[in-house]
Amino acid sequence: MAKHDSGGYRGAGLELLSKHGVSVGDSVKIATEDSETSGVLMPRYELASDDHIVVKLKSGYNIGIQVGRIKSITKLQKGEPATIAKAPEITEGKNLPKIALISTGGTIASKIDYRTGGVRAALSASELYASVPELATHASIDPEVLLSEYSENLKPEHWTMIAEKVAEKVRTGKYSGIVVSHGTDTMHYTAAALSFALQNLPIPVVLVGAQRSSDRPSSDAALNLLGATIFAIKSEYAGVFVAMHAGTSDDAVACHVGTRVRKNHTSRRDAFESIDVTPVALVRNGAVEMQEKSEIKLAKRRSDGNVDAKTKFDDRVALLKYHPGFDPKMIAHAAGAGYKAIILEGTGLGHVSKECFPALQKAVDAGVIVCMTSQCIWGRVRMTVYDTGRDLLGIGVIPLSDMISEAATVKAMWALANAKDAKKVMQESIANEISSSIPIEKA
Amino acid sequence: MAKHDSGGYRGAGLELLSKHGVSVGDSVKIATEDSETSGVLMPRYELASDDHIVVKLKSGYNIGIQVGRIKSITKLQKGEPATIAKAPEITEGKNLPKIALISTGGTIASKIDYRTGGVRAALSASELYASVPELATHASIDPEVLLSEYSENLKPEHWTMIAEKVAEKVRTGKYSGIVVSHGTDTMHYTAAALSFALQNLPIPVVLVGAQRSSDRPSSDAALNLLGATIFAIKSEYAGVFVAMHAGTSDDAVACHVGTRVRKNHTSRRDAFESIDVTPVALVRNGAVEMQEKSEIKLAKRRSDGNVDAKTKFDDRVALLKYHPGFDPKMIAHAAGAGYKAIILEGTGLGHVSKECFPALQKAVDAGVIVCMTSQCIWGRVRMTVYDTGRDLLGIGVIPLSDMISEAATVKAMWALANAKDAKKVMQESIANEISSSIPIEKA
């Protein structure tokens, strides 16, 4: 951190900081009419409004204070870059469990803009420890920058890259777990992709990101990264997970299984939710609390360094969301344009209008794999209940039970590239994407 | 109800009923090893398993009893069709508020299969009162069967029919409110359609349906219909609403504003949820409890019988959900195929990959209205935050704030058919579809 880093502040905020002679990294005491706050002056969050100063409290929690409310700023201690380099030295002597951290352009706690190019190519362990000092007490981290991309720009070929990089790290046998930092926009798609591509994993692979809202400058980046790392080290179970802020409290990180998680809010820190299942674990106070009531079946951690990697994806899959006024020609177009699979987001228990039947029949007859999910998001497709569902089954539409449409889209891309009988694979649960307690309807 | 109605029972259930000489409609006492239940024998629910007998308790709640557990069935009183006809006579002398009930093929409490043709063309008030006797104490109901269709088969032209029928009833000036029974699959789309098509309504128009799960024979049809009717009579506010089972308890119906509600579960009775706002009211114990914390602004009820009806829809609108591997050609296809508007369901704050930019630019340049919503469902699109969003704004993509994609799709169909400047209309909140407390970003 540069000594006189303006930290992204501008306007009234920057003026105030200059006036009081403080820079990002300094320990400060900020007084308003009714409060006094001590902590380290942080860079301005990209999503925060211009008129807030952000301070990191001793608890690790960041708060924003409105510029207009600030009566005085006192510098308690100058921020010294030298102090930042100390952490890794401490840890390296400790023989801590090793974690590989693969960065794809997502959230790293030391950045202002965690979403993008803000991730420096030379990201170092020391920078990490400086941002999240607690990390150094838990793990020895090997960071590697694989990609530096907004997650909405990630494509199936990036999933392949990430999967291969993870497999490479796993096979060294020297890591207790892998953490993959990722933009939140499509993190759940990548989590599903890794779940299918990397089967029989010996260790946990944990995706992590950060959400942040303009009205709450407090960031979840540090908490999430710490939670992901602790789960990666301490979990008795292997597999692909997403670790993000839990909904119920500000000190817990929820670990979701990679195929059953969805980003359900544009900005809230607890945006990621497990769908139809309980998150597999909470990480709180440095400990992993497995959630007994989760229906997810997990495999135990192993130490053999083996993984079945099938990392190719075929992106000729169309995801079509049905709605009244939906044009059946859209199905005809997808079938005619060379898509090998169509994932329908139907209504309710898995329906589309009868007007779509001829186009669907034509697609199925042409060898396109047509699957049904529900736009309700929660609950499961049940196509043996009503005429519409039974007709669709008769046409050859495959019901995907409680698989969410995002996971289904990814799975179809994976199955097309790796399975001899992709249609059959779509109906089997291979990575907890379908609840095992629910009988799968036959197409 | 026919005297010897098998009520949809078959197999072991039918055998048991025949053996004990009881028919649907009879008052019965059913004993199992550990319980004794008295009530009226109900028809078997379509979604219920074969091996349950359904009994309506005095409380109005229906329960299912497993055939295998039943030790004896005692007939307490024969069901008499004559008793059913009494209710309307009682009510007609009472000068109760008048409600028009328009059936579109959705749930009516007297049916086994509420979703479909089960709605008889000759649906009568007496049948209604027989099914939900409490209705007779609240309202004098004029039922009319307009449609008899699975809701997934309803199209924009049906919205026009329904809107015109509602407007006709409103203009008679004799109704306290209108109740529209509807299949649940697309009820929220129709609710949005009526919200845009029928502005400046003097009375409440309340859509109602029923969800039912195979493992819970207890139906929400009666509770929902009663709740919808009470809200239609007693609400101080006018507008379009959806009344369905509330999540928190089994005796409350939640009233959602028509543009902000979504079916969020395939089968649960509390599947319908207001998105980003609190439901406007709960109906409990025959009373309407307005929810103070709801952000929705409602107009007061009037007695003038006037309504601004603009009931046409143009279905040349494509709803496209973005995902990694999404093919920009899908946008080009939609633009080329004559769609006048494209509603994007982007990721996070409203993003699609940069690979889509050229196709989007071409669509915008060709005069297609391209709007952005978020597949997160909750939260709002914010496109001034990141490069991707700013680039999309630059291209001319219209950010729709917290409008849900379903309402946005319907609104685009309505705006294209009724507004001089559809693009401008998309950015204004005309039926609470955008939270008024949130500034709308400029495209």
C-alpha cells in the first residue's frame, strides 16, 4: 500500500483526508457528533458513494462514515508498508496446512475493485496476509493468478482452464484444499462446471467471491476468503463448494455444494443460497460446523491426490425460459441452429404451452436432448401429474427433478462433451445436482 | 355433488369407502389406531396419492388419512344435495357486498382438478357456497366462467379477454371487487398484464389460485378463495392483486401487488412471494391487515366505476436469459426474427458478456427495445457501477431497476401495443413495477 495512497477517494472525502494529513493504511480515530471510531483507513469501495470514509475496525469489520458527519480525524499511527510484509514470515515457520489459491478475476481482499483487473498479476502471499491477517494463522497459501476477468465474460473454455489448473494442484498431493477466487456474477455456474468436471476429488475445492452494496461499505471479502480457507483446510469432506456470507449473521460463512447454489440477490452479501437443501456447513469463529440437516451426501477427504478430470465442455446448449407469448419458433430456431441440447425453464411443475409441442417433438426427433427445469427455482419438476407434463414426457422431454436450470445448462454442456450417452447422464445425479431422496421420473 | 360420487377414489381407497357404505359428501367419523377424525368426506385430490381418504374438518381444513391406517369409518350423516342449495338463499336476503368471480380455468374449491376442465361451464353460486360456506357470510357472488384452460396455455390474447371482462364488470358499478380464479403456473404474468391494462381501477381486482402437494392432501383452495374475496370486499385500496397462502401460517392469505409477485416454488402452498417488497396485506380471521412496512403505494378505492382500459398486447417480445456459453447469435436471431423488444435476464447487477455487445448494438440500432433485468430475481439492476454495465448503457440497453423479468416481459408487450413511446414507458413505474424509492438509471 503506497504511503500517500488516495485510495480511490475523491471530492469532499479526499479533501477531508488531505486536510487532516491522513492516508490509506493509517490508523485513525474519526469523531462525529455522536460517535468515535478507531481503525485503519481503508480504500474507498468501488460501489460506495463518494461521500463515505471507510475504516477497518479491530474486529475486521469495515464501516463507512459519512463525510458530512465527520467532525475530526486524528492520525493514531502512520501506516507502514514494512508491517505488511511481516505476516508471511511468521507463518512460514509454522508448518501450517497448505492451500492453493487460484485467482480468476474475482475477489481478493486487498483490492478496491475486486471484480476485475484490480487483481494484480503479481498477487503475492504477503499482500494476502496483509489484507486478511487471520489467514496467516490458519494456512500457508500459494497464490496463483490464472485469469483476470469479469465473471460475466467467463465461458465454458475458461471452466476447462480452471478445472485443469485445479486438477494440477490436486495431483501435487501437497494441498489440504484449493480456494478459487471468482467474480460473483457467474460463480455458481463455474461451481457446477467444476463439480461435473472434477469427480472423485480427494480434497475440498472452494469457490469464493464478494458482494458489496453501495449503501453498506462494509465488505465481505475478508470474511469470505477466511471462511473458504478454513473450510478448505478443516472440512472432513471433499468436493466442490461455494463459500459466501451466510444470511443469518455477519460472522458466519455458508458453504454450499457446487451444483445446488444460486446467486439470488444482485447486491446483498448473503446473495448466495442453497436451493432446496441446507448449506452443508457454516464456518464461524475459525471452526467448521457441518449442518446435520443438509440432505447432501458428501465423500470423505482422502490423501491420495487422485481426481477424475473430464474437463471439456460443449457449449451448444440453449437455455430457454418459457413465458406466456413465448414463440415456439424459438425452439425451432435452437434446434435448427445446431444446438445439441435445450434446457427449458418451464412454469410450475414443468410445463410449457401445448403450442410448443410440435416444435419440441421436431427437436427431439432430430436428436436434440430437451430437458425440463422450473422457473419457480425452488421445488421440483413433476411431469406425471398433469396432462401437459405427461404429453411432454410422451414427446421425449426429460424431467430434471429438482436440478436448477443453471446447473442443468452446465451439466448438458459437460455431458455432451464427455458422456457416451448424454441423455442418460442428464437423468442421473452425479454431483448432488438432484436430491437423492427424490425418485427421478422416467422420460 | 352426486350422492354416490366415487370422488376420484380408486383401488384400496374406493374399496374401503364402498365397504363402509359411505360416499363423498357424507359426514363421517374415521378411526385409526391412534386417532378419531370427524368431518365431511371430500373428493380425492388429484395430486394426492391413491392411498389417502380426504376429510374436511369443521375448521375448514382438509386432512388426508392413510387407507392402511384406517380401522373403521362410521357414517354420521348422509350428504344431501338439498343442504347445499340453502346457502345462497340465506345470503341473498342479507344485502351483502357483491363480488364478480371470473373463472379462467384456475382453482375453484369444489373441484377435484382445479387446474383445468374440471371447472364446469355451469359453475353456480350455490356450488361455491357449498364448497366454501364462509363465502356466503361475506359476499353475494356472481360467478362467470370465461375460460377453462391450463394457465401455461394462456397467451397475451387471453390477457386481453380477461382484462376486457374485468373492465365490463367494473363499469357496472355494482361490485365491491372482482375475483379472478386462475391456474397458478402463469398467474403472476396475468396479474402483471392486468396491472398495466387496467389503470386507475376504482376497486380491487384479485387473482387467486391453489397450489397442492402430493404429500399434503390439505388444500389451500378454500382459504385462498375466501381470502381473495374478503380482500376484494374490505380493502380500502384499489388495483390488481394476487391472493395466495401466506408463508408464515396456515390461516393467513397474503395479498401481493400484481407486478411484484412471483411463483417461487413448484408445489408449496406459499409459493407466491412478493419480490423486494412486503406483501400489501394479510387476510386473517376474516379481516384485512394492511402491512405498514410495504413500500407499495396504492390508490384509494372509489365508487365511480371508471377504469382506463388499454387491453391490447403485442407478443413480439423475447425474454433471453444469459448464461456462460450463451450464444450472441440468439440476440441476432431475435432481432432478425421481428421481435420488437428483448428483455435480457443478465447476471448480477445487470451484465452479459462483452461478446454480446455487437449483437446488442445491432439490435438497438435496428430499433429493437433492449432492456436489462437480473436473473438474481431479488435486488435491482445497477448498470452505472461497472464497465460492463456502463458499456451496455452506452449501447442503449435500458436498465429496469428492480422490475422482475416476468413483469418486464409483460410490460414490454403492453407498451408496444399501447404506448406512443414504448421505450420511455419501460423506464417509468406505472403500476408499482419499479420501487418508487429507487432512482431509475438513465439509459
